[in-house]
Amino acid sequence: MKSKKIVLFLTVVTSLLSLYYLSFTFVDYRVQRQAEQQAMDQQGKVDFDRSQAYLMEIWEKPVSNLFGFSYTYEEVKERALKLGLDLQGGMHVTMEISPAELVQALASYNTDPLFLGALEWAQMEQEQGAQMPFSKLFVGAYKKLVPEGDLTDIFVASANQARYYDFSDEEGVVKAIDQEVANALDRSLTILRARLDTFGASQPSVQQLPGTGRIHIELPGVTNPIRVRKLLQGVAQLRFWEVAEPNEYGPQLEAVDRLLLKEEQCALEKTFSQEITKEEKEKRMPQQSLMRRLSKYPFPHGLAYSSEDMAKIANILRRKEVRSLMPKQVVWMWEKKEQTLSDGTQVFNLCPIKQSREKKPLLEGDIITRASQALENGKPVVSMQMNSDGARLWKHITANNIGKRIAITLDDRVYSAPVVNQEIPNGNSQISGNFTIEEAQDLASILQTGSLPAPLKIVEEAIVGPSLGKIAQNQGIIATVVGLGLVLVFMMFYYARGGMVANFALLFNLLFILGILAQIDATLTLPGIAGLVLTIGMSIDANVLIFERIREELAKKVHIKEAIYRGYEKSYSSIIDSNITTFLTGAILYYLGQGQIRGFAIVLMIGIVSSVFSSCFITRLFFSYFTDKYRHPNFTFSYGGIPSLFKNIQFDFIKNRYRFYAFSLSFIAVGACCFCKNGGLALGVDFAGGRSYFVHFSQPIDSSLLKAGLSDKFGETVEVRTYGANNVMQITTSHLSNENASSSDQEVRNKLITALRDLTKTEPQGPHVSPQKETFYIASSNKVGATVATDVQRSAKSSILLALCGIFLYVALRFRKWGFGLAAVSALIHDALAVIAGFCIARTLGISYEVNEVFLAAMLTIMGYSINDTVVIFDRIREKLVKATMETTVINGSIQETLSRTLITSFTTLLVVVVLFLFGGEALRGFSFALLLGIMFGTYSSICIAAPLLVDFSSSSTKLKKQQG
């Protein structure tokens, strides 16, 4: 009686808490619908930027009143069930700190070429996915370059005395570098959070990925990724420099011009034939160097070039012979913003910066105490206030440079270079640079929060359009509702009134899962919804076990109350064992996974705990109520002769085991042949690295022709596949996959747009524009750097190996025979190979699904599901071994007795997976296809592989009596 009260108390409390937290989710949904109504035009289209602006406007206003308490939208959002970016649109980036600059700072910017060479080598190794920390990579590289050298001499400098680091040996150097990297990460996290607080995104998430030197950022609702990249990657090295006068560099530029002109003329003369006349040669010879010809300003007093010529000029200025002719105190920096000339040409000015002998600026940005966006003559500017030391220095600098220009630079780009008209005594100053209001706000935010301690590069990035997020939401809801409906109907049809009780418990289960997700501040992603749908199918597994046991007892003419009692008591062992092994795979996924995979793992683990509670305890609470109240309760667990479909099957599974082995080996062998023919699996960017784009065309496109054309344009294989509809293509390329700069991202994107325009004769347009004929737009994109891809591959291998080892140990210890563990793991390896073979065969038949991180989640889920079935059979074998030795009849009988439960559970799970495959959307198609294969092969292997293997793996000491014939 006491235990019933505890179950009732927990059920009531958990239900009320779940309803309380989910109420905020409903309020959030209502407010977002209002935002969409506010941002909807007459044609019914939603402007997502206006919708986001409306939400930010009411961010701190009350939107809900619950039990007399008023809640602002910010408070509602904090308590509501959070949706992942794949369900609401937005942007996520993973950033990695660059330790090379930190090491250079530790070494007081030592210019030793061997030191710099070791740094470059270590950085290259890190980008290629080396496992060792950067500190050890650097020390190892230096020892290779200078075997007898003493690295400590480079770091022992007066500038480092204040850091309190011990550089007496190499171990001290490694510890110092590791500590600097850790400090830089902590500082970067603080700065990035401060910058994003003023950005305007609701609930931005900034966190360090455990065990890595990376920072993961999620920005829901963001529609301007270019602005985000600039805000996040700006190191914010604000400096003030004196601008060199033309007479300080003009003669040297003339000398450079003569050098370049002579080189061009000599190179051109070598191409002339001997028959050409002297007059013709002079006519064809250039009269000006490339540097002078491309300049849009009078050379040499002004240098300005178009954007496409900037790289050429930068390469010229980097040449050793050119630098030797230039004044040592003058360096060249590009202006940040383009200037428009009178003829409409847009150019970037090249500014001559005058450095001191120590190469130090006039003033550093650390003297800024406050920065804000302001208006000057109606134009946005950034207003700055300096501290007392900065104000004193600025007064002195401006007094000594009246009539001269001072350049204000940020990250070596010139934002403005005004002429000093008078002394500035109070430390107030402004940066003007033809800004937009947003650009001025972002720059002020960067200056206010301070400089990043080291550059951060984006190694992974995903942009999901809000329209795609909305589609994914709808597909997830449809899949959940349809899957739930099918399971409810089946349970009620197959188990009669007992099934109705199980359905009631299943609804409680869903309420608990969603409520707990909201309470623990978890994020529901598209794979998380897949986990929810899968949990619906798997959650009735415990009830199937219990109900099948009850049926067995009822068949023995046991009283209904006693049959229910025995059914539960005999099922607990199997339920606990099977769910522990599945929970183990979920824990491994959570520990080694990231982002969406963690979301899936959380739903899976919560679902397992909640399912066991609702299936075992809530249902028993209902049964106990009726059996205690009524002497002969009218409970039924079947209709008609339906149970006979799976009963009394006399097939000898043990005798035919070698046929099963042969079939499995044949199928895997066919898959291996297809694997070789296809050149492997269709790896997604998660595993292979690169960039993936989802492109919507207004007209249907032939993916094979587009693949051939893009591969030709890019000069390498480009993967193109239809994504749900024949006018939507997923395009994946590894072009510049090792480059993490924003310029590389834009270069690949521009190249893709140009190639698509040429190949399809269509024009690009925005996603929110009404589609016209012959147009396309990039709905979303995904980028994964080489280091991240390497880590994902390593994580995938570790996850599978760890799952296999954990399951082997648990099963072997739980059943006290190593043969049980070995048979279980062998069946799991069979399942994994069979699924991979199925993917390879499908690809050969023209059905290609991407193998990515979500596929890894599917594989581990398959392992958890398959071992679930296997453990139930093993548990029945163990039960029989109490009274008999391990005979083939015992194993065969156990398979036959549990066959009904195994097939019914597989059927219900297949129901929801088929629903997921049909209605879950293209993003989950590969995931659900893997589950379809996995459930079928997992059920098959539990019956036909794992249990029969016990015969072959039994030790010689086991008394195994082979059945004759």
C-alpha cells in the first residue's frame, strides 16, 4: 500500500510540474504567432526580420499571468521548452582559438626563423587534426628543427617576468602555453557573451565545448550571417597611427614602379618573335607598371584599387625586393570601407602608415573606457571616451599633429584617417567611416567589451533559414501525432482493455518527457523529435513484455489478479536489463556527441527512464486499483484468436543457424562489393569536412547533370543529390575545406552562385522574394572544418567501441557467462555491418543517403534496440537454466516463447519509424532509413544470430547436449 502511495504521489507531482513548465511553452507559441501576424504582408508572407524585431520590442514586457504572477516575455522564454536552430532557424558557429599568437606574445614576439617555423608547423599539424595539445606540438616541432637548441632561452625575457611562469625547462614552457590558452578561452567567452548581449538575438548561447579548445555559439532567428561573422571574429586591436606624407614614400614608390615596369617589359620581350620590328616592340611594351596602371588615384601620391585588384597589389607589396625599396618605417593598410569615385567606380584606399622604430602605434585601444554609436551631421559614427592616461596622451598627440592625418585602425584595417584640426584635451574622439547604424553599433560593442586575447577562427558553421525551421517543426509534429496514433490504435486493438491502460500510461509518458525537457532547460532539436517518436514506439516494449507474461499465466487458468502479479514480477528482470543497455548507448552518445546528437541522447535517456516508470508503475497502479476494488475485474488482454499468430511456432532456429549465418555473410559481402564500387559511403560534411548548401530552384533540376557541371567548374568532385523534391538540391563540396577564413566562405559561395547561374541559366534571389521563373536561392548552408571533421570521425569510432565494450561487460557480468556477452556483441557487429551494407546497396540502386553525425546516433540507437531484444531472449534462457543445463532445446524453446513479444515490439517500433521516414522530412530520411534497416536486422539477429551463437560460443565445460536431428 505504501509503494502505491509513493507512485501516485510521484505521478501527480511530476504531472503538475510538467503542465506548469509546458504552460510557458504554450504562451511562447502564442506570442510568436502574434509576431508573425505583425510581420505578415497582404500576400500572407512573413518578414522574419520584422517578426524578430517585434519579439525584441516586447522582450521585457509582461505577456502572461499565471496564478497571480506576471511574467515578461524574457521570463517566459527562459522557462519554455527551447527549440533547436533546425526547428526555428538561425545560425550556429564553432570557433577555435589560434594559439600561435599567444605563444608569440609569450616569447615577446621573438623573430628567430626556427622559432617561427616551429609555430607554423604546429599550427599546420593542429589544422590537420593532430590529437596532441598545441603546446606539445610546438615543442616537438622545435626539437626537430633544433635538436640541440634550448627552447627556454626564447621565453626567458624581461617582458615575461610579470606572468609568473617557470620557463626553466620544456615542461614549464608547455604548462605556460597551456595556461595561456585556457586563460584566453575564458576571456574570449566573456567578451563574446558581452558582444552578443547587444546584438539583438533572443537567447544567444555561448559555451565552451568540453575537452576542446573550441567555443560553440547558437543564435536563434539570425538572418544576417555576414554581420555575425564580423562581430565574432573581430579581434578588436584598436590603434592610432600617424599617416605618412607623400614626400616620405613617393620617391620610393617611383623606384618600385620602375622595378615592376622593367620586370614586365623583360618578361614580355621574351614572348616576342624575332621577326617583330623594333617599332612594334615599343608599341606593345607597357609604359606603366601594373601597380600604377591599376591605381584609380594619381600615382604615387594616392593609391586606390578596385576589390578584384586588391590581392594583386597585396602580393606586390609583400615581395622581398619591393620591401627593400620601401621606407622601413612605412607600412600599407587597406581602408575598411569602399569609396565611390565621381564616375561611380568603387575602390579601396591604400593608406601609408608611419611606424616608430619600435613599430609601436601612437596609442593603443586599451585606453577606451566607453564606446557608443552616435550621429554626426545625420551620419552614424562611433563616439569614444578615453581614460585619464589616454586623454593625456591623446592631447599631446593631437597637439603635435595639427594639420596632419591620424589613422584609426581596427585589426589592421583603416576605419578613418581624419586631419587633426586642433588639440583634443578631454579624451573624447570619434571614428567615422561611412558606417551604417548596425555597423556603428557592432563596432561600438567590440570596442566597449575589449580585444580578444587571440584570433578566433570559425571551424564549423550552419545557417538554417527560418522557413526551413518552420517546415521542420510541422514535419516533426505530424510524425509525432501520426506515430502516436498508430501505436495507440494497435495497443488497444491487440491487448484490448489492457492496451487501453498502456495507452493511458503512454500519454503520461509523453507529458513527463516534454515537461522534464522544459524543466532541465534542454533544447529540442529535429533529431530530438526523432528520439521522441522512437520512444513512443519503444516505450510499450515493457508493457508488451508484461502483457505477454500475463497471457501466459491466464492460459494456465490463473486468477486475473494473480496473473497480473506474476506477469509484472517475472518481467522486471528483462525490463531492467534491456533498458539499462539502451540507456548505456544514450549516455555514450551524450558524452561523446555534440549539438543535435546530445539533444537526441537527452530525449532518449529521459524517454527510457520515463517509459519504465509509466509502463511498469503507472499501469500497475491502475490494475491494482481495479483488482482491489472488484473481486472479478472485467479485464481482458486479447481479442479473439489474434495471439495465435505468434504462438506454437515449432521452427527449429538452432538447427537452421548455419543458414542464417550464410544469409548474413552473403548480404554483408554484397554490401562490401557495392562499397568498393561506389568508392565508400556518401560521407556528409560532418565526417569529411567541407561545405554543404541547400539550394531551392524555381524549376525541377537534373541532379546528375548538375553534379557533372559543378564538378567541372570546381575542378573536383562535387556531390549533388535531390533533397525531398526535384527542385531542391543538396550540394556538397570540399573546395577550400582547409580554409577557415570568412573570405574563403564567401569565395566558395560566390563560386557556387556563379556556377549555378551559368549551368542552369537561372538568377539568384533572396528566400523571401516571391519565386519567379528561372531563379534559385540558397536556403541554408553548413560548413565543417577539417579539424572538426577529424574529431567527429574519432568520436564515432570511440562511441561504437565504447558501446560494444560496455554492453559486453554488462551482459557477461549480468548473465555470469562470457558466452552471453560475446554472442550479444557479435550480433551487434552483425547489425552495424548489415546497416552499412544496406546503405551501400541502396546507393548502388540510386538511393543515396548521407552518412553524418545523425547516422552515428542511428547506429548506436540500433545497438541499444537490438540488445534490448537479445537480452529478453537471454533472460528467458537464464530463467530456464535454473532447472536445466544449457541444451539446444532450452535455447530454441526460449526463442519460441519470446517470439511473440519480439515481433510485436519490432512491429510497433517499425510503425513509428515508417511514419518518421514518410513524414519526418528529408533531414531525417537517412536517419529513419538506418533505423528501418537496423530494427529489421536487429530483430532478425536477436532471434537468428545472437541466441544460436550461444551454442557455438559455449565453453567445453558447459554441458551442452546437442539435439539430434
